[in-house]
Amino acid sequence: MNKTELPPRRVFEQFAKINAIPRPSKHEEKMISYLLEFGRTRGLPIKVDATGNVLISKPATPGYESRPTVVLQSHMDMVCDKLVDVEINFETDPIQSYVDGEWLKARGTTLGADDGIGVAMELALLDSDDIAHGPIECLFTVDEETGLTGAFGLQAGFMSGDMLINLDSEDEGQIFVSCAGGVTTHARFNYALEDAGPDQFFFCGKLKGLTGGHSGDDIDKKRANAIKLLARFLYSMDEHVGVRLARWNSGKLHNAIPRDGSIVFSVPFERKEDVRVAWNVFASEVSDEFHVTDPEMEFTFGSCDAEPVMPLDVSRRLIRSLQAIDNGVLSMCQDEELSWLVETSSNIASVQTTDNVATVISSQRSNVMSNLRNVARTVKALFQLAGADVEQSDGYPAWKMNPNSKLTKLVVETYKKLFDKDPMVLGIHAGLECGLFSERYPHMDMVSIGPTLRGVHTPDERLLIPTVQMVWDHLLEILKNIE
């Protein structure tokens, strides 16, 4: 079946159009233009704020004029990641998607269903003339993936509704009513490259094929982190033979578990065979350790040409800090009914080196803001002790559950009516824009729903096609019954 003919057809037709439009985070200009033209050609009221967020309103269908205004919200940007051997310019080229059984996938890149499928549902609704609903406002935010810039810039009064349905969740049948807050940490090690000196032998080590994933939603799945694995090897070699680090590049995105990485370093010539043996032992042990979560892991190791290296003290401080830093789940929620939910975590996301600086990016998350501040300070202190210059983002707040939410009650009731089973009402460890909305609209009643996605923020991103119809049907039933 052609992907534009998948059910619900009107949603997948919109999704196909969206994926023809380049929309990487911070470069959403073409998508914004598309949304504005979309609204104008249909005669719908449009608002654009200084940040680039777009709000398209649609009046109620006849007989529903007295219903409360509902805001539907999704973000227009997408994470842009690809396999190393795929050629694509995310700022000019469309996403190439295809159907594989019940899944919609992309050819070697992220699919953009996070959150393009939410955008597509909103546009399908705006384009319809046969769906019953009260007044709706469709909010499309910018730059959610790299800093929640759109949600940060959204001002009070831009939306008028008192209820909001976020369409950025990734598990059909799960209704999210809270999310974690987060902070991003940048650590910079400054240096001037120098000659390695005589009797140094250079190696290049590469690691690829890890599963990776979203650093919030997938942090509890015990997947390997490429940076932490390479740090493990480098630390061991520095302890045993002495290492001069030249380059270290791993990870591309601040909110993803890094899937690959490469290192270039030198060791004393007389110890080179010891290092080769150590790499083989390292590769074997790590493959066995992560044989369940990362079965496609690949290791490459060999000699390479000499090149300038970092000063010895910088090399050691960088390696030791990345060996020492905690990574993964730090604590689970203490409430008995939420004991399955990650409370606090940290993820080392990226290490990138140039001729004069090594930049480490990590993200800290927690559903408890005091714990978030504590773990962020802990990470900051570790890198400060390692001699790095450290900067941290202002962060974004957690979204607290509203135990008296009328919208949640309706969403649960309509789900049970449609599918004759109970949905799960949950919190999520990933960050959602709802946390920032709740600061500017403290009385707004919010939930988050969405179809099933897997492998988000990686080239393995895929959308479970049958769940799109289920979420679409559920959304229409919610809108029909809101009073």
C-alpha cells in the first residue's frame, strides 16, 4: 500500500506532505511558511509570535459553538540523525519513508514522526469539514528537540483555551499527565595541540551500531552509551600504558544516547601490542555485556598517521571525568504507585573535539525539581574539578500531575468506550512542553497522547501504523464529547 493511502488516509496524506519539507530544529522556516499558507488558503485565523510559534484557529462546527475551546499542540521540528553511510542534507532534502509490514520507516534517517505525526493530525483536523468539534486552536511550536525554545518563548495570552491535548507521546494506550524537568550541561576543556614527541604509536578506534535512543524515554533500558564505553577503554589504557589523546568524537544530539564514536590517540611504541590485545579483550567483554540491548555493536581498531595531541594533563582530565561521571538511571520514584517510573537520570550525549577545545554535552532529568538541581550541580562540580569551563541551561520545569483533571477523566472514559479496555495513566521521564505551558497557563488542564513510536532520535525511528488510526479515532471522540 502507498504510504499516503494508509489509514487514516487524511492524516498520512498530511504526514507525507510534512516529510517533504526540511524542518531540522532551529531551521523551521520552510515549515512555518507552509503552515501560514495552509491557514490562509482555508481562511482560518492565524497568529505567529516572535519565537516562530504558529497558532491556527478553527471555529466550532454547527451545534458545538458553546463547547469550551481546546488547544491541540505539537512541535514542528524534528531530530535529524542518519546512518554514517547515508548521504542527506537535512536542510534541503526530504525524508524518504517506506512501509515495512505494520511499520512506517525512513531510509537510513530519522523518520520525523516525532512529532510530525502530531502535526499531521492537527492539519487533518483543520482541513476537515465533516468532523464534529467545538472551537479549536492548533499550536505548532518550534525547536522543541534542542531546547524547548518555542515553549520557552510562548507568552501568556497567545492561546485562549483552558484545555490542551499534547500530541507528542509515543505509546498508544498510554495517557501521560506529568513529565520530567531537565537541564543541559556543557563542559569545555580548552587547550593548544602539541606534538606527541618521539616513540609514540597512533591508533584509531571506532565503535558503531549501538541501539541508542531517547535519553529520557529509553534511559531505563540499560542500553550501551558509546561515550562511556570509549571512556572505559581509554581510562584503562591511560592507567596501564599512558595515553595521549588527539581526537574524540561521539554523539550528535543532546537528547539522545550516543550510538557511535571514534577516538585517535597515541601510546608508547613499545606498548602498542599490549594495546591491540586490550582492545580485543575490551570488544569481546563489552559485546557480551550488552548482547541483549545492543546486538549489532561493531568495533574497528587499527594504526593511523601521527597527528598533534592534547597536552597530557588535558587528555587525562577529560578521560578521567568521563570515566567517573554517573550515567543512566540515578533513582526511581519513591511513591509506591509510581515505583516503575524513573525519577532522576543523567546522560552523556556528546563529545566533540577541535584544534583547541573538547566539548562535552550531557543532560540531567528529574520529576522532582530539587533532585534535578542536585544532580545538575553534581555534574557541574565534577567537570569543574576536572578543570573544565562549565555552563548549564536554565532548564525546563517538570509537569506535575493534576489529580482533579476533568480532561484526564474524559480521555480515559472515551478510550474505554472506543476500545473496551482501560488505558494506562502515566508520567514520563522525557521532557514535554506541557511543563513550560503550565508555568504560563497555570489553570490549563492538559494531557499528552500519541501513536506508538520506537527508536526515536535514531535512524531506527519507526511508527506503528495501526496505532495512528486508534489515536485519531480517540482524538475525534474526545473533541466530540468535551463539554
